[in-house]
Amino acid sequence: MAETPDKNREALPQPAGSAGVSAVNDWFVREVLPLESALMQFLRRSWRNRGDAEDLCHDVYVKVYEAASREIPDPAKPFVFAVARNLLINRSRREQIVSIDTVADPDTLGIARDEPGPDRAAIAKQELHRLQAALDRLPPRCREAVVLRKIEGLPRREIAQRMGISEATVAEHLAAGMYALADGIHENESGR
């Protein structure tokens, strides 16, 4: 007598190259479930609320099972713990997100503003003056090459065309200019 499929159970289509349901179930029982005590210990130790460990463990099982239904990972233990670690990281990130609608005053969020404070602005201004002074001390052609490359962001080939020199000469100007700038800035810092 031929077996007839159970009408209450629908056959789930399996993508090509995927593991069968019984193979995944067997693998899960054989490889993953024995890791439960170590997994629970890891989750309790790694998550601030130990009461969430059981829920986290079930979430790890769901993700591991879903991945195994596509392709069974080998070896299982590092995969299970990598999934657990990633789940903890994602949960932690989600908990740190505060809806902007829940905060009446954005200043209470403690978010750093885009504009620097007065001390940072003063330091930046001093650094710019030191850089400008070091640039001014460079020979004119060397300064031109450095400005075109480092400030305007032009490639060496275009700098060579603009200045009417070879790319090798541009490279020499850039090297000499950068060394001189570093020395000049360092000199100004130590001479304060």
C-alpha cells in the first residue's frame, strides 16, 4: 500500500541546495541543543538583565535554525555563539536608540553638537596659523604643488600638466614640501 501524504501537513518547498527539514531537525537536536547550558551561561554573563537569557536563547535558536534550513553550518558551536554574540550586539544597539519624539529638549540627550567649543576653535585657529606659516616658508613651486595636491586634491598628472613639469618632479616637490611642512609645524609646536 502506498503512503499518502498527511493532509494536515503541507510540504514546504525547499530551495535548491538547502537542507531537508528532517536533516535540519536531526542536526539541531544532535549539535545545537547540547550547547544549551553553555549558551545560557554565555547569555547570562554577557547580557545585563539575566532574566532575558531564556528569551535570548530562543531567539538564537530561531536564527540558527533559519540559517541551517538554508545550509547546515559546520562546525556548529562557533556558529551558534557567533549568532548569540551578534544578537546581543544588535539588541544593545537597538536599546541605545532614543526616539527624538520622546525628548522635548534635544539638549537633554547629551549629544555632542557639530560646532566645536571655544577651546577647540582656538586650538584649530592656532594650528591653521602654524600651517599657513609653514606653507609660506616653502619655495614657490613646492608650495604650489603641495596646495594643488593636498588642498585642492588634484592628481599628480594634472598637477604636472598645470605646472608644466614631469610627474616625477611633482613627486619630488610633494615629498620635499611635506617634510618641510612637518618640520615647520613641529618647530612651531616645540618653540611655543
